[in-house]
Amino acid sequence: MEKVLIYDQEKCTGCRSCVVGCSLYHEGECSKILSRINVVRNERSGESFVAGCDLCTDPPCAAVCPTGACALDPKMGISKIDQNKCIGCRECLIHCPFGAIGIHPVNKKSFKCDLCEGRSEGPVCADWCPSGAITWVSPEIAAKTKKRVKLQERINAATKAKEVS
């Protein structure tokens, strides 16, 4: 069954377990710069949020790649970066609206989330997230979650408007 990766920013605690799990799985070491997912912390508000690949259906990173190294994989439905074709020009990094592409410090080539391709349990980040901010779910559950979030936003807005008047 096809599944999708969902980020719930309200649940992110900023623990960075996802970052550790990702870099450990992909690179064999715990390193923020080698992770395919990031956690950004707003110190002023005390909030954290997950910054990862949005897995675009029309990815700008693939559209600008001069060698075709970054391309949409029709089987997986996400853009992937072929390390054998990548020349490290950083065009994909510049054009990613989510800041989800990194440059490997050793080989100087681009890398991004590949949903832990080949791992039967799905993406490591979802397994390692203790708060449930990252989940690997069926598209039906993802759609229900999105509807619930939108409904809650409308309820909050209506409540706020009622308090003001």
C-alpha cells in the first residue's frame, strides 16, 4: 500500500531525533549536516518545526537540474538525485522552496530525502520521532488529518472573532 510522509508542526518538540536517525541511516554517523531532514527552532517564540522535502509533484529542483541528476522518479512519485550524474552545481538547492536539499561535505554533491528507499518500514525519521510530528501514513489518513487541521483552524478563527466582538 502506498503511504505518504506527513509533518505536523504543532507536535514538533525540537528534539532532533529525526535528524539523528536520518543521518545515521544514510551516512552511518550522527551529523546535522548529513541529515536529509532538519529541525528549525524559533528561539523568540520557543517553537520548533520540521523542515523537510515536501515531495513536490512538480519539483522545481528537477526542473532546473542541468544534467538530469535530479529528476522525478515515476515509480516513487518523488524527485531523486542520482549521485553518478550530479555535478554539484547547487541549482536544485537554490530553487528548492523548502530548503530540503543539502550538499555533502565530502563529495560536494546534492542530496535530499529519498523516503529511505528500500527500507521496508518506511522513512527512519517517522520511526524515530517520539512526538508524532512526522508520520508515515496512508493517503486516506493524511487527507483526514488535513481536514481535521483545517476544521480546527476555522474553529479557532471563529472563537477568536467571537472574543473580539
